[in-house]
Amino acid sequence: MRRALLITFVGLAGCTTYHPQPIAPAQLARQFEQRSLASKELHAFVVRETRHDVAPWPPAHWSREMLTLAAFYYNPALDVARAQWDTAKAGIDVADTIPNPVLQLPFQYSTPNPGPGSPITLGPALDIPIETAHKRGYRADQATHLSEAARLSLVNEAWKVRAQVRDAMLALYAARKRIAFLSTKAEAERQIAEMSRKRLAVGQFSRPDVDSAILADTQAQSDLAAARSAEQDSHAQLAAAIGVPVAALDGVAIDLSAFGAISPAPPAADAQRAAIFHRADLLASLADYAAAESALQLEVAKQYPNIHLGPGYTYDTGTHKIAFGLAGITLPIFNQNQGGIHAAEARRKEAAARTGALQDKILGDLAHALARYQSSVEALRLSDAHLVSARRQLDSQAAAFANGDADRLTYTQAKADYQTSETLHLDAAVAVQQAAGALEDAMQQPLGHEAVSDTLSEETPR
């Protein structure tokens, strides 16, 4: 008896203790405001992910790849996905745990005393459960598949974060280019309005002509202000995608040159193969289906009863009894767990339907993205030809002005018109980049030779 109690207390002494970790909103806000692209912790994370040092730190120019890595480190959505993966991995240990035996300590006092000894009945006994039909293995398989689905969900979330950084940088690229073009156009329109007023004063222009020039000047200034506002918005959008305060991007030189290149569209068969075998959300759905399969196997195995061994010792009013036997066996007489099996079969069917629907949607999105990319590239080629013609016309007006065959007003108007052509060409180029992003998202694979991996290390960065 004393030995059994001693074993019990020793087992309890090895239990894990609770350690509170309260969350203070004010502290979280301070931590967010202190985030920086120059932090040593971010540097260590980038070195670990790229497997080579980045010197000097911080880099003089932040490319799309480097900002994506910063987003992998700071973005809170990835923190949530990592925590969900950790939870799923902990579920494997829970599912693979061997059931603990149950210690029983019965006590009974008899009056009148029927025996020669003390009028009490006591003694330790054990209920040792033994699972049959590989139930623990099926539980562990199910938890393993759910852990893999959680890991793939982290990869899928990493791709979403990467796409957010890409879209924000594209918006910043478009805004800065548009500001450059509209600044030139706004200055030309201002000069045209001023020359129109002077010509009105000497009777060379009518009032409607001047009003039209002033209206064009006002519209150009309004477009320029809108472009500057778009730059600020895209700057904030990029900071949110990375997971840092807007002030963290102040003074940071961002390399946007990658958006000037156009990658060729992959063959439709290659794009389809990439989407089917590379999309993390589809792979996660397949892992969920595998988990549903294991859950069904577990429910089928529950038709077979577990065994409970019941060894023990009893002192019964002077008699010493040692027990060997079965403490109990559940008899599957009434339903053979048919309800649980039918429910598991329905969940497996549901998981299969979700996977099939997701694959159909992926292939549909891919076909649309390919067509959109090809048409946008063709539209850009036409815009290139138009811009060449516009440039030729501007050069012709410049030569005429230099030779005295055209006045300053005509030449300035030609410069304003050319900036309009530049802006339209920019819209076509941005449309190509947006279509390229949609195609990348459909495949979850970058076009060209970008070196950023979407598979993050298992270690939680912060």
C-alpha cells in the first residue's frame, strides 16, 4: 500500500507546472512601433533563410526579395499560421499517447466483522487499458495529416504575404512613374495656360481657348495630386504588408526596377502542372482528405473493443487476495459504432468534394490568368508602337521649333500630349505586371528566376 502511494506521488511530482503569460495591449503597441528594417533579429532571420550573409546591413537598396523576407519575419498573419502549425504538431503527441492506467483504492468497513482479521477491506488495483485494432496508430496518422495541412497552410499564407508585398510595390512603382510623367505634363499645361492668357491680352486668342487651356492646367494639377496621394497610400500598403509601421520605411531606398521587366508566359501545360503540384492550398486540402481517411479507419477500428486488465491486491477482513483478470470488455452488441462510421464517411466525402472543387477553381483561375497575361502583353506591344509614333511626333515638333517653323505654344502642347502617351503606356505596362501577378498567384510560383522561397524554416522567428 505504501509503495503504491509512493509511486503515485513520484509520478505527480514530474508534472508540468503552469506559467502565466499575460498580454498587455500597450506593450504590443510599443513592440509594433519599435519594428525596424535595420534590426539585428531581422538580419539573423534573413541570413538563416537565404543561407548567406547580407553585408552591409541594412542593405543600401531593398529589393522585392528582401522586402518579402522582411514580411516573412514581421507579418502577423504568419505568426498565426506558425502558431496553428505548432498546435497541430502538439496534437500528434496527444494522439500517440498510450492511455494511462487507473489506480483504484477501494475501502470498506464491515460490521459485524465476518473474519478473523481487521473488519476492513482495502487494497490497490489497476485498470490497464489496452487499445486494439491499431486505434492509436490511426489517431496518430490523422494528427500527422492535420499537422501537414497546417504546415501547408503556413506555406499558403506565406504566398499571400508575398503577393501583398508584390502588389504594394507595384502600386508604388506605378505611382512614382505616374508622378514623373504628370509633373512634366502639369508644367507644360501651366506654361500653355500662361501663354494663352498673354495671347488673349494681345487679341490673338479667344476667351474659350483660354478657358480650355486653364481647364487642362487644372486637370493636370489634380491628376498630379492624385498620383502623389496614391504614392502615400501604396507606401502605407507596403508597410502593412511587411508588418511594420509606416515610419519604418522612411528613408529606405526601395528597388523597383524588377517591374520594368516582362517574363514570357509559360506553356499552358507547364502552368497547369505547376498549379496542380505546387499550390499549397490544394496540397493542404489533400492532407485534410488523408486525415479524414484516417478518421474513418479509426471509427471502423472502434468496432473492436479495447481490453482492460485489472491486476490488484486486496486485504479482505484477514484474507489476502491477489487478482489477475480482465477489468472489462465493451461488447459491441447494439450498433457496432455504425453512427460514428457513417459520420466519418460523410466527412471524407465532404473533404473529397472540397478538394475537387478547389482544383476546378484553380484550373479555371489559371486559364483566365493565362489569357489575361497574353492579352495584356499584346496590348503593351501596341502601346509600345503608339509611344514610338508619339515620340517621333514630339521630335518633329522639337525640330520645327528649333528651325522656327513652329511656335513655343505648339511645341509645349506637343510635350504635354507626349506625356499623356507616356501615362497611357505606363497603364499598359502596369496591367501586364498585374496580370503577371495574377498568373503567379494561380500557379503559386514566380515567373522568371526569382529566388525567394515560400517554404519557411520551422523555427518561429520571434
